[in-house]
Amino acid sequence: MSQPRKKPISNSSKLLLLDDVVFDILTRVPVKSLIRFSVKKYKILVPPRLNHPIGSITFGLAYHSQNNDFKILRLACYKRFRGETELAAETDIYTLSNDSWRKVVISVESKADIGAIALIYKSPCLFFNGALHSIACTMDRSFILCFDVNDERFREIMLPRNCFDEVGRYLEYLVVFKGSLALIVFSKDILNDLTSMCHIWVMRDYGVVESWTKKSVPVKSAPNGDYSCARPCTDNGELLFRNRARLISFEPETLNENFLAIEDFNWLGYTANSINSLVLFDGVNVPSEHRD
């Protein structure tokens, strides 16, 4: 059986592999977190203290295009103890321009009453189409929780019907797949113990639930079953994920799998597409008339 061959990431790839762009802000609280940009400036952030035991938590880094600013969203769900009937979710937003955190009430715009949020997926929020996206769950159902960075409103995007009904499902996360919002679901291949199945749900028309389409393909070097294995997609539609101590690129059309020659790739889960911005940490941002 032929083994996947190693190849370096192509220089033509438009996926920006940022050098220490986001370091630890998306994984550890209340440990101090660090953001670094290519201008070699950084800022130490101390998130607000959480006063209750946390059941699940995630972060998201977003660019606010209207104000040429950056925001960080922290979503946290408290643990539910026996006898408690209410589930609490807490949201904090950091804005770079005023260097401060503030709380925002989670009031989700939805066609139906979704109830209280009981769980937030731990994978980092996906920034796409001016909003941060995360998979959230109530006691009754799952959905995509969408936070618009411009108007700071929460909205619901419905997941495809029966998307979590795959037998042996063990990992699911959101990505941008060829310019569209997509849900990746991995499950065991019930016909072959040596492979897994990768189910790619693509929302062709953003926000339109009827536009979800599905493609299922087999994967030999499938990722492990924790969210730290999930990685973004390249612009040409290659899925990146971790298999044991190796970084794999997978092309769903050709089923080609390649080991990428990157030794330290833990930061890769926090990469983002390139955005032209001259936002500086010292507060002296370049006026719009001088931007490229």
C-alpha cells in the first residue's frame, strides 16, 4: 500500500499562515494571552474573571471592517449542577481600539424560541462574512451561533437536517470551504475499519438552510477525535487536520492525502485569511486616505 508523500505548503497558497498571530488567546483562560502580528507588535490581554465553573468555552478573533478595528469574542457556558433548572451562558467582547472588555447579552434572533444555550463547541469561532460562527447546543437541538461583528447581534443559522446522524460520528467543526460556509463531520467507516468517512456540508447560499449540500468521501489518515485536531481549509479546498503527530492535507475531489513538512503546527488552527489592515497596537492607526 502506497504511503502518502510529504510535500511542503505551496507558496502560491492564499491561506495566510500567520507567524504566531494568535498565541494562547483561544485556548487558556484566565492565563494571560498573546497576540502577535507581522509588524512584531503584541499586546497582553487579561480576560474578565469567570466566577462560576465552566462547562465549555471558546474564543474568536475578528476584523471589524467598518471601523478598521479588531474584536475578540469569548463565549462561555457554565456547568449545570444537579437540581439547577437554568443554564447560563456568558459573553465578553474585547475591542482593540479602546483596549477594554465588556459584556454582551446573548439574545439570539431566531424564527423560533431556541431556549437557553447549554453547550458551545470548543473549537475556535470561525470568522466568515463579517461574523464569528460557532456550533451551539440547547437541550433540544444544535445550531450555528452567528455573531455579527458590525452590529454585535447574535443570529441563528440552521444546521443541515440530520447532519449529526452519521453512525460512528466523532468530530465536527466549521470551515470556509472554497468561499462558502461549511460543516465538516468525521465518522467511522462501518464497512472498513481502516478508514473514516468525511462528510462535507456546504452552504452554497449563506444563511439559506435549503442551500446545504453534502459530499461524503473516505479518508485513510483521518484526524483524531478532539477539536485540537481540526484545522482550516486552504483556498483551493484542501482540508488540513492532525493525525497523531502529523499534519495532513486532504483533497476531497481526488482523495489525495499528503503529509506536510511542518514540524510545529499547533498554531495552524488559529490561522485566518489575509485582510489588509493597518491597525496598530499603540493606538496610532493609519487614516483611511493613506491606506492602500
